[in-house]
Amino acid sequence: MQLKSTAALLAASLTLMFSGAGIAGPREDQLAQYAKAVKAANPAFSGFSAERGKTLHTQNFSGGKPDTPACTTCHGKDTRAGGRTPAGKAIDPMAVSTAPSRYTDAAKVEKWFKRNCNEVLGRECSAQEKGDWLTFMSGQ
């Protein structure tokens, strides 16, 4: 009887491990939401790009606040290192590899996208931009 229980437990574990539900998490759920929004607006959407996310992170913009023309102004060029606000307040590293709990609270992610996109770009980020940027940070 114990052998049957062990086999059933192993089978269930393997099913979870190799299914989407077994590997999905808060960041993946957030990316799925962004992908759904992008796909609705652009049926040709084929996925997020870490390279576009990197460009968004490092590019200078003129639409936002003059003292924050790029994400790197506060967050720095090294995503694995901390940054500083213009007021001098420390900011934790942005890279998932050094801050594994980053981007696991969807409400917090949206709050910071809204604030930072408005300050840097002078507008809210699109779902495509959010997904690209989050893809970039998830790979760092």
C-alpha cells in the first residue's frame, strides 16, 4: 500500500513540476496580464523582449522630470547594485538575482510603474513597456 502512495505522490509532484501551474509565480502572472493586454491591442504581438526592456531602462527621455531623465538616474546602471533617489534615499537592487522577492506583489509593481514612468517618461508605461522591462529585470 505504501508503494502505491509513494508512486501517486511522485506522479502528482512530477505533474505539478512540469505543468504551467507548477512553475508559474507572481512575476509570471503579471507578465501574462501584460501579454493579454498587449495582444488585445496588437494581435501580432509575439512576446516580451529583455533587450527592449534594457533599452527602456537605460534610455534618456525628455518628457518626465528634468532631474530624472532615465531609470538609471536613480537605479544606477548596474541592476544588481543599489541606487539612490535624488533626495539621497537608498534604493534596493532591481535585479531579481539579487532581490528574489522583487516584483512579487502586483499592486506594488503597478504603484512603482505608475510613479516612475510618470517621473521618467512623463506618462504611464504601456503594457508592452512594463512586460519588456520586467522581462529584462527577471533575467538580471
